[in-house]
Amino acid sequence: MKHIFITGCPRSGTTMLGSILASSDSVIVTPESHFFNDFIFSHLSELSSSAKKMKMVDYYNNHYRFKQWGINASHIRNLPEQVTLSSYPKVIEETVKHYAKNHSSHKITDTYIRIDHTPSNIKDYKLLGSLFPDSKFVYIVRDPRAIYASIKDLDWGPNSAMKLSQLWIEYVAAYFALKKIDSSRVFLIKYEDLLDKPDIALKDLCEFLKLQYSESMFSNNSSFKLPKSTFSQHSLVGKALDKTRIDKWKKELNSKDIKIIEAYCGSSLDSFGYINFIGGYYRLTKEDKLMSYAKELYRYIPNKFRKKNREK
């Protein structure tokens, strides 16, 4: 089984890109899979660590991300009785196969391509690269101002321009680190290019991934299935690509938030070809920072309840 990790700052289009690539018969795209890495950090953090199969099964079944897969870990076949780092790639592949058996009409073989669109995987590239030495990473970058317009009213993630800027920079730094370490392993694709010139952007990506490009990738025939709890947040997934979304943030954000994002992200914006919208130079003030902390604090408790109710 080949492994491709689509990564990027949350709300950058990782799910959208995964659904587009899911139209290929040789591909299985799973929901986000934080539980794979979480289990390693919880139980296999040392090279000599090991865990019993049933402990891992219980961990998976109680993980909210695994519940979104709609399967029972107790039914996964061919799992080792004692789970170690060396046996963990097999655990992951058997879990993916079980998911595909329950949710896909495709026949799963050892040459099948698994696409994982968990955004945070870019920060765990060292771990994932050791588990799957031949894996590829796709980093989709999106204008942080557009991301903030998309994420600021959700029940998770940053609720202030400053917090979003910090998150965006964190992901960008992880991308540049991987690019420096092994440029042949990571491919950069811009969200805006995917919407504006989808055929060119996707052809280049498919060539890198050694996938067969087809115009049918832009149809609504994707085998990818969204978890029910995320329907409202991914309402555009599976629909026709709309280039008007590229600049929609200009009407949705106030000038202060735009100024904060541009000031914080600075030259990182330039490195991806994003133009300074406000113009001039600006440095965040103490008032800006206090207001950002206040926004996050004000939304924290209500968002906890909203998120919990949605996941139920």
C-alpha cells in the first residue's frame, strides 16, 4: 500500500483536495486520522515500547476521530497481539483496509494508494516518514486572510486574527522544514491555483504522485465520504470548484484584522505570492494582543459546548 499525506493549515482545502483525488479507482481516501499518531505518542513513544492489541483497540474505539470512521476496531483483522513501532505500519494498513471494506466499492490490494488528509501530519513528518519511507507529502497553502474568514466563526480553531496568524506560520514553518530536509518528498499546491486553473494544478500534482490524471476528478463521482459531524463545515466539498471564493475574504474581513494578519505573517505571505492588501507597514500593539486574547477567551466556553453537541 502506498501512502500520500495531504497536509496544510486547517481550512486550506485538504478535504476538498482529498475528495477530488478520491475519484480514482486505485485510491482510498479516509477521514482525518489523528488517532494513529496519538496512539504512538501515548503508548509507543519509546523505541522499546509496546502495547497489547486490546489496549490499542480500546484506545481507537474511544477516540472521537476514530468514531467518525464508522467502524469497530475489534473487527479489524490481522492485528499483532503485541503492538510495537515496527508492527504499527501493518496496524495502520489493516485499519485502512477494514475501512475500505465497509465504505468503498473498490477492491483493496497491496498496491492500493491510501490518501490521508489530516492537516497536522505535516508536523509529524519525521514519524510518518520513518513508518512509511516511500510516502509522499502534499502541502496545500491558502491565503491566511481567507483562512481566517473561513474559520473565525467555527466552534474550533482560532477566533482572532492574531491566533490564526500564529497557526498559519506554524504550519508554514513545518512545510519549509520538510522542503529543506527532502524536497523530493513534498509537493506544494496553492488553493488559489486549484480553483483558478484546476486542470494545470491537478496535472502537475498527479505527475508528482504518479496518479492517472482524469477530467472526471472534477465530477461529483468521488467515493470519499464525509463524517456526518463535519457536513456543515465542508458543505462545498464535492461541488464544482468556484474561483470567486479566492477573494471572498476581502468582503468578509475588516481592515484591522487584515492588517494584523499581514503584519504577523510578513515575508511568509510574500514567499507564496500573496500581495499585501492594506499597504504600508504595521506592528502589532499591546491593544491588538489584548483584544485577541479577549476574543479567544470570550469564545472558548461557548465553542466547547457547540463542538460537543455537533460531535454527538
